[in-house]
Amino acid sequence: MTARLVLNWLNESVIGIEIWQFIGLGVMALIIVVARFAIIFALNQAIRRRTAPERHEFWQFELKRMQRPLLLLLGAITLAIGFPVLDFDSDVEHVVEIFANFASTFAGVLVGFRLVDAAADYWQEIANETDSKLDDQLVPLARTAGKIFVGAIGAVFILQNLDVNITSLIAGLGLGGLAVALAAQDTLKNLLGGATILADKPFQVGDWVILDDIEGTVEQVGFRSTRIRTFADSLITVPNARMTDTAVNNMGQRTWRRYYTTVGIAYHTDPDRIQAFVEGIRAIVRSNANMRHDYYIVELHSFGSSSLNIMVYTFIGASNWNEELRTRHVFNLDIIRLASELQVEFAFPTQTLHLASRVDGAQEIPAPRERSDLARTVDDFAPDGEAGQRSDDPITKGYDNG
């Protein structure tokens, strides 16, 4: 009697739905919650046991981002499997089936996107710890390619649910492929250009490049275009086809950065003091650890309209522009200090009027200054007494001999 009453009560209808069907829907909801909890718990345990402690926080964050798409996917799958068991009307079952198929496909795409992001973020952290910049370029491309692949699979499932003949669709695309290719020539060129950049590696992310009127730092290399951050902090997007057809001056791949300048000193500077000043600059170059020591030129170069011009030609070893500027700064200050010590005056544009007067008799030529008066100051700038080291130079040799 009791069992019959229970069965009668379960078969009673409320708003057209029997009570046992309500219970079935509740059981399905409970299954979804329990399954989600079990999957998250299992993944957390796998993270703790299978990953390094310093990676736990990273994977916990990625797992948290995946919980909502995972819940939607579990709900859609449970609905697609369990709803037909509840024996609803065939029309209702058909609508729910279509909804469950679309929801499961959409949720699957979201889960796939989250998995691609998690893998790309993990590879990005590893790439940041390496010296190579190639992996920094490949990670964004891999992220984009993975999402395109997942999206394409989702689109195929959706088309199948809409009863679209995939084979006929692909055949139709093949017939129209020629027209699409002709209309998308520039896009195809850019895609091939991106592949060429990855293969030839004319530049990498972070390199300072000059491309015609564009100058800046490479920020991202994509399939279609390359993004360059200018020194004015603007972002320029350059099609990859242009990057492969135009000469790219990669300033970031320099081993040495040339430093060339002319130091103008006053015309009334005596020759001994000029020679001491030149030797002092050479000693400064040799004493600077960030400058090239095997090749440099410091010579009295030319007679200017208002100055004696000393050419300084050397190279700086620097990994970036800031380091180069810092080395230039230190080098220039050392030259200024040397000039102050030797009492050498820097020249500036002037005009001097000389009035010649007739003097009877021969004029006495003053004796040159002793080298020792100036060499002491020059030696202060030379490491381990290297000043005057270039004895093979005829000018220096003659100077050393007095």
C-alpha cells in the first residue's frame, strides 16, 4: 500500500511535469556539482604532486580560470545524456538535445581556449628565463594558432549539429579557393613574410630596428604583422610582407657601438700639450672596461676655422642604448677632467684679428716644455702606466725622445 502511494505521488504532475522528473533533474544537478568538485580536487592533487612548488600558484590560477567553462561543459554533457531518461515529450527532448549540443560545443571551445592559454602562459614563463628571444616570438604565435585550431574544430561540430554537409562545404570552398586566393594576396604575402621572419630571424623581440622612416623596438611578431614600439612610445603595425621586402637595419645585434667625435681645442695650445692631451685620451680609452682596446684612433686630425680638431674614433661594448649612453657620459667626463688637468682649452667659434709689426733682428724661439711636466697628469689616466705605450708611432716616438 505504501509503495503504491509513493508511486502515485511520484506520478503526480506539477505545471505539466511529474514529480519523479523533478527529482531526476535535481539528481542531474547534483551529479554536475559532484563531478565538478571531484575533477577540481583531482587536478589540485595532481598539481601538488606533479609540479614544482614554485609552480603551484601559477597552476592554481590557471585552474581557477577554467572552473566556469568546465562547469558549463559538465552541465551540457549531463543534460545530453540524462535528459532522454526522464521521458519528456519528444518535442521538448529535441529542443533540449539541440541546446545541449550547442552548449557542449561552446563550453568545449572555452575549455580548449583556457588550456591553450595555460600552456602558452607556462611556455612564456620558461621563455622569460632563457637568453634566446626566439621562444619569445614563438609563444604568441603558438597561442594564436592553438586558438584558431580549437575554434575551427568547434565550428565543424556546430555545422554538423545544423545538419550541414561538411564534405560538400569543403568541396565548395575548394572551387572558390582561387577567387579567395586572388582577393587575399596581401594577406597571403604577410603570412609568408611572417614565416620568413621566423625562419631567417633578421630580428627578434626587443631588438632596436630601423625600417625606412620607422625606428623603434620590436614588441611582437605575429602571423600577419610586426609591432614596433617607437621611441615616442607610439605603436606602429608593419605588414610582414614589407619587413621582408625592405632592408631592415638591426641596431640591436651590434657587438660594438661606434663612438666618433671631434674634440676642438684652442689654436694657442702648444704642441707638447696637444701631444699630452692626445696620449691622455688614448689612456682613458684603454682604462675604460666598456670600450674596445684593440682598435681605436685618437689623432690630431685637421685645422679648423677656429680650432685644432682631434679625432676620437673608438667602439663601446653595450647591450642596450642606456648602457651605451652611460659609457659615453663617463668617457666624455674623463676627457673634460683631462683637459682641466692639462690646462687645455676647448675652442668655440671665434675670429681673431692679428696686427703684424716689424721687428728688427731674429726672434728667439722658446724652448719646448719638458715632457715630465705633463706626463705626470697623463699617467694618472693610464692603467698600469700604459701612457705613451705606442712607441711605434713616429709622432709619439719623437715626442718620447724629447
